[in-house]
Amino acid sequence: MREKFIEELFLLGEGQRVRIAGWVHRRRELGGVVFIILRDSTGVVQVVFKRDLLGEEQMSLARKLTIESSLIVEGIVHRDERAPGGMELHATNLQVFNLAEDFPLKKDTSKEVLFDYRHLHLRSRKVQALLKIRGTFIRSLLDWYDDHGFTRVEAPTFVQAAVEGGATLFKLDYFGRDAYLTQSSQFYLEALIFAFDNVYTMQPSFRAEKSRTRRHLTEFWHFEAEMAWATLEDMMNVVEDSLKQACERTYDECGRELDLIGRKFEPPSGRFPRISYDEAVEISKEKGVDIRWGEDLSTEAERAISLEFDEPIFVTRYPKATRAFYHKVDPEDNRKVLCADLLAPEGIGEIVGGGQRIDSLDELVKRIQEENLNPRDYYWYLDLRRYGSVPHSGFGLGVDRTVWWISGTETVRDVIPFPRTPTRLKP
């Protein structure tokens, strides 16, 4: 129904005829001439409607156009430095498919109302730019793993055993049995490394956290990977290399979108600093955060630490009490485990969590019992240690938080099409 996308018009010469399709983004009328900014997925262009080119009947139709009306326009390319991008289309034919009602979103609409109308707000150029940045980052991240010997797999959403912990589980009735929405695909990825060595998945995870902060979602997109024959150091190297490439490609391919949202993003280039949990606690204290050794890093502590660095930073070897049972105990200090969190700079905080997994059956059973859990609930996970267990490591990356850092928006809700929070279940 259309010959060109809008971005293709700017490659055409003066006087060429073309047919395009899109939605009215802006509209004004001056001296009997109607000007609209037409939008499609690739950009915007100014379309000029004049009576001498359209005729009286179609000119009357052009005067009725409203914001978000959908239409097809045929016209002549005309170069004009006063027009956005230095080019406009002089319409010779207009076909309206839907004359939109009065659009409910205005310049002064509050942020909460914008989320109430998220199904319409997605059409804004800023939201469109954010979602293009998101899509480019995801594609670039997956490309790295596809190119480095990882196999993409999938894991179930309904699970019976918790990975992270019971406090944030979404419980549901599964045909008369208790089940939960998955918090992580980790256990299933661990099973798959025995067939494929290195695997990854990207799918939603769910946390029943009542946090109403700008960095929390109850449903978030989770990129996870597990690697056989891999140590904690191996895991951190993979995270660093893949994240650098994904950030660089997003920067290279989304310059227009970053400019549109006013973001001055510099992709990380140097080595990611690596500090111990002990050092992280000291930095937090120096910045006035109330924290004692043995406590998990709070949001305030993560923010204080990340503001000290220009690059993402690994915090390693947390106390055992702050981590789930499957982390391997640090052989140099049995109070700690072989784990690492990656904190994004600018106060964003954690975007990656991972570590080396316990590969000994006896050690894993002991840790499960120490956490007052029933080993029978983890029978198949324990089987992985009975039949050919190997040293292995893995991690989970929060896609939404990472894109939030790249885009520099106010809240993580801005970078996901339809965010879910404790207070938002629609649209």
C-alpha cells in the first residue's frame, strides 16, 4: 500500500513522486495551507497540503485531519531548509483510513496518566526511541552469545521449587498443587550444560516485591547464561565482553534515538573494576550509608558505590548469608561465596548477579539443609551432581535495568512497553 518508508524519502531527489503511509503526529494550518508531521516506524516528515495540488474535495478532508489519524499520501519531494530534515512532501493525493477522535494525551499529561494510556503513549517519538534502543541492545547481546558457542534454550514459567527465595514468590494453584511463577531459569540452564556446555535464555522472570522504587518491576526480562567448566573469573569475563559489545553496537546504531531523548551515553571501554564485598562496605560507610559487614548491599549502598566509578563495577565474594544456597563457598574464606554482582554507574546499581555453582553433591545437600529447605524438593537438581558433575558458573542480567542505564531515563518503567509493578496491572 506504500512505496517507501519515511526515512527513505530523504534519499530521493527533488521532484520525485512517492506514496507513503503513517499517522498524523502534529498538525497546523496557516494561510489556507495545512501542514502535518507524518510519522511511521522510521521517522517523521512534513507533508504540505495545498488546494492547487489536491483540489477542493481533498483539501477539505485535509483540514479535518486530527492527531493520530491514519492515512496514505502521494506527493512530490520538495527540498526546503525550513522543513524538519530539510525536506517535505507536497501532497497530490490523500486517502484517510481512520479519522482519529480527540487524542487524550497532551503536553501537560502527568506521568501516571501516561502509563494509564501506555497503549497510546507508545506512539510518542521518545518512547519509540527508547524501545528501539532496547531492541538494538537485546539483538546485540544475543548476537555475542550466538557467535561465541552458546546455545539458546528455553525454560518453564511454572515451577515447583524456588531458586531465589520464598519471600518474593508468586504462588498459584496448579491443578490442585502449589506452583510458582519462575524467578530464574538457572536450575534448568544448569541441567542443559551437560548437553550443550554453554547455554543462554531470555524470558520473563517474576518477583513479588512490593518495592515501589524507580528500579523495580514485578515482571522483568531476564537474560541468563550457564557455562560448564567455568569459574567465577570466567563468568565475569564473559559478562564484561558481551556487555561491552552490546553497548558499543547500541551506541553505534542508535545515535539518532539517543539524541532524540537527550542522552549522552558513552559505552564502557576499559576493564570493569573488580572490588571485594569488604571494599564495597568500606566505600558505603565513607559515603554515609549505614551498613554492617554481613549485610547485603542495600539500594542506597549500591548507589553510593556505583557513583564512585565511570564504568560498570564488579563486587565479588559476598557473605554466605546474603546469597542463595547454590553458590560455591569461597575456599579462602568459608564465610563467603564465589559470587559477583555487576553494578552499573550513575547510581543505577545491580544489573547482573551470578557466580560459581556448587558442584559437590554433599556440599549442596548441606547448604540446602542449612537454609531449612527440604532436599527432596530439589531431587532433580541434586541429580545433576550425581551424574558427571563439573565446575560451572552462570549469571542473570536484568535487561530492563541495563537499558535504563543506557538510556538514562527517570525510571526503569520507561524502557519496557507495558511495565508491571505492585500497583500497575493494566493496560
